[in-house]
Amino acid sequence: MILGAGRAAARNRQDAWFVKLIAQIFAVLLTLTAPAFAQANFDTKAKFAILMDEESGTVIFQKDADLPMEPASMAKLMTIAVVFNEVRAGRVKMSDEFFVSEHAWRTGGAASGGSTMFAELNSKISVENLVRSVIIQSGNDAAIILAEGIAGTETSFAAMMNELGEDIGLENSVFTNSTGLPDPAMHVTARDLADLARYLIHDFPEYYHYFSEPEMEWNGIKQANRNSLVELGIGVDGLKTGHTEAAGYGSVISTDDGGRRLIAVVHGLKSMAERTEEGRKLITWGARAFERVAAYTDGAVVAYANVYGGTSGSVGLVGDGEIALYLPRGSRKCLGASVVYTGPLLPPVNAGDKVAELRVFCDDQLVQTAPLFAAETVEQGDIVRRATDALKQLALGWL
């Protein structure tokens, strides 16, 4: 009996090794065959950029969107996300008042030389006014006061930021403070910032109006919204700017102009004027240069992905709600698409797992991507199913 169990364990290890090898081979093949994301007749001076459809999460344009970058004050969007999450959970109220510590006053106040609320030492300020300052004034003192009021210390608050980031699905971001002040250990990606903005817009619509407030006055000092695009009359109503000497100028932008809400991120620019212009160009191009083509209704299966050793040999792939394609105007005849995933998938595959990507082409140029999710759960199959799938792989391959 013991010998039989040992042999079974060895076979299981060999089977697991074989499955991992297959997955690794397919991952390499897909990487080699996947085309580069086309610029679709648009380019930007920004070092990092992304343009996303808010409703579906579809990416329309990207430029080094997955490379790490210093977030600067755009990290404050995660600070705001934690605050809103705590309010929703009932652990914090917008009317609560938090104490202005010496650390917050010195590190983020007027003497620091950075963006500030001009909070008075040892005073108390409501959560709502602190939130407004972080969003409108980019107050470093306000961000620290919120962090200390909720978690006791910025270090503890940063742990909450990272935990929520993981829940949201930010795969390549690490936060170490509430302000975005330079720290070599802190980094984000343009894609993660866009996903964070999408979370704020989708989950907290009752608070989104703060992002478009034109100005805020505190302690007798009036400051305009640092997002200058809000005042241009082009439909921009959020969200956050950022700047450090090392990172350059960046912003996270959103608009519902053109009949749909878009989210854009630009970063690594040389000046405030360049940040404003490049942000304006990207968001305006996205709103004007595309037409919407309905492709798949909510719940419609786009394709099927192979599953190795599962109770089913495949799983349906669906979008996050309806999938609408946004094509360059006058280019409907150029339409083509493919589904890409690292496969075969290994069970269990849970309903709702993000497992694939729809890639849309126009004249062989990649113009759009959309995430695809498992439509149902596929559990691990019995030994007969795993053996059958192994033979299928050896004889026919999965393609």
C-alpha cells in the first residue's frame, strides 16, 4: 500500500510537470506570434500612455503601459480609493474629523515646498474636506492626515493601499506612502492607474463630483483644481495629476464626451503645458476618431478555450458585460479578430476568472484589446480524463 501510494505520488508529480511544460511552451509561442499594439495613426510625446473604454475595460491605445513608473501624486488615487472603501464599509464617515499631526504638518504642509492644503498644526479637519483637498489641491498634508486617521501610521495605511490594489486587480503596483512622494520602492503602471480610475468611477459614483470641482479654499487660501483639463470645456471631469523631477509630469484623465466614458493616462512629460496638451490630444482623439460597433451582448460566448484534465475539455469565454468594438471611422471593412490565451488552461477554472484576451485588428494592425473571462466553472477531471487529454496533446496538439 505504501509503495503504491509512492508510485501514485510520483505519477502525479510527473503529470504536473508535464502540464506545466505544455503551458510554458504555449506561453512562449503566443508571445512570439502576438503582434505589437498598433498606434492606429496616433502617437504621443508621453513616455507612458493608455486609453481605455471605462464600461468594458477595452484598451484602445497603449504605449509602454505595463512598464513600471513613479506614480508621483497620481498615487493619491489609491489613497482616495481606500478612504471611499472605508466609508462604504461603515468604518469611517465623511463627517469624521481627523487630527493634524506634526508629521503631517511638516512632511506635507507649507514648509515642505510641495502641494499642500495649508492645514493648521493640532487642528481637526473633516474627512470630506480632506478628500476634497487631496483631489482638488493634491494636498500632501491632507493625504497624510487621512492615512494616520484611518490606520494610525502611513506605513499601516500603505499596507491597506496594497491590499485593496490586489483586490482591484492592480498586478504591477506597489504603494509605500499616501502622497506619492518619491520612494524607490513605489511604482505603478499606466494600465494599473487606468484600472484604478475605472474602479473609482464605477464603484463610487456618488463621490465622483469631487474630481470636477474647479477650486477649493482652506485656511483663507484658494487653490484651483490642478487638473487644468477640467476648465477647458472639452468634457474632462477628472481625475488626478502628478509631478516629480525624476518622473516628469503625468495625469489620469476621464471624459464622457462623445457618448461614452473614456479613461486616459499620460506620464513622463516635460512640462505642465505638455501634460495638458498631450492629455487633451489623447482623450479628444479617443472621443472623436472612433465609431462604436456592437459585437457581443452581455453573456454571449466569444470563443472557447481548451482545458487540460478538466471535467470539460473546454470553457466558454465571455466579456465583462457587452463587448463593443471601437473602430477608426470609415474602417468597418478592415475588421478582424483573434482570441489569445496561455493554454491549455489548468483546472480548476472558476467562472469569472480572467483567462484570455480578444484582439481586434484593422488591416492587420492591432487597434483594440478586451479581457475575456471564463463563462462557467471547470473542475479537475478524473484520472481517465487527464490521461485522455495527455494522449490528445501528444497525438494532435491543442491547436
